Amino acid sequence: MSQLNNSIEKNIDFYSYELENVEEIKNLSAKLTGLIQEILNLHQSDQLKYESLQDLLEVIIQVYGQKYDDGQRFPMIAPDSDINATTALVAASSLLKMKNIEIFELGMWQSWSGSR
């Protein structure tokens, strides 16, 4: 019985740890979003190192892709976002270029996967 209790306690501790991490990520995400938005509002984006932005984008895109693979299909950016069409095209184009994907290949993948 003692082994069972120890196992349960370890699982509860691990679960609590995961929940604490999720809450911490939510808090840090909100804080980081606010700080970056402040930099944008002050037109000081040159203060941000591109390597830092690459690191952030990489993990965010990986999480988005994992959620997509898990069946969670939602827009990458909220519909009421301030991102204009040009900015969206610049970002999409950069991603496609980085992975050497032609626009035709994107269209074919969307058709085959039913992701439109």
C-alpha cells in the first residue's frame, strides 16, 4: 500500500508541477507580449535582436504545428489582429522561402490535406 501511495503522490506532484508551468507560461507570455507591443508602439523594433525573434517564432510555430497535428485547428492570429495583409504576406513568404517551399506546393498541400 505504501508503494501505491508513493506512486500517487509522485503523480500528483508531477501534475501540480505541470499546472504550475502552464500558469507560469501564461503569465510570461502575457508579459512578453505587452513588452514587445510597447516596443512596437514606440517604433523601436530595432532594439530587438533578430536571433531572439527567430527563437521565439521557432518555438511558437512548433507548438502551433503540434496543436494542428493533434486536431486543434484555429487561426494562427486572432481575426481582430492589427496585422495587415502586407505583414502577413511578408511573414508567410519568409517561412516558405526558409523551407524552400514554392507557392504551388503550398496550394497542393492545402488541396490534399483539406486545410483550406
